[in-house]
Amino acid sequence: MKFFSFGKKREKKLEAPKIGPPETPQIKEEIASSQIEEKDLRAKIDLLETYIQQLKTQNEILISKIERIERMVKEIYEIAKKEA
């Protein structure tokens, strides 16, 4: 019983490469899909613009709150300075 076959040469089987039919351009489908993609992109851009506008508004609110806090801290500092 042989487990190993060191002396035998393996036969190589050559297969012909598989060549399929050439790809046909599908221009009509590409145009239709590009129009749909363009509409989707425009909708996404509009949504992003809305998000950006919301962020700008929130940023302005935060800036005004920070300015009020800064004024309060200055007032507290002046009061503490007078009492000391």
C-alpha cells in the first residue's frame, strides 16, 4: 500500500479558456438609470443642505449662550473682586 507517489509524474490537463460573448452596450438602460440617480442625488443634496442649515442655527444659538455665560462670569468676577 503506497501513500506517497514520489516517482510518478502528474499529467497536466490543459483546458481551453472560456470565452463568452462580447458585452453589448446598454445605452438606454444607462441613461434611464443615470436620470434616476441624478434625481436621487438632488434629493440627497437637498437633505444635506437642510441638515447644514439646522447645524448653523444650532451653532448660532450655542454661540449666543456662550456669550451670555461669559458676561455672567465677568459680572461674578467683578463682584468677587469688589468684596475682596
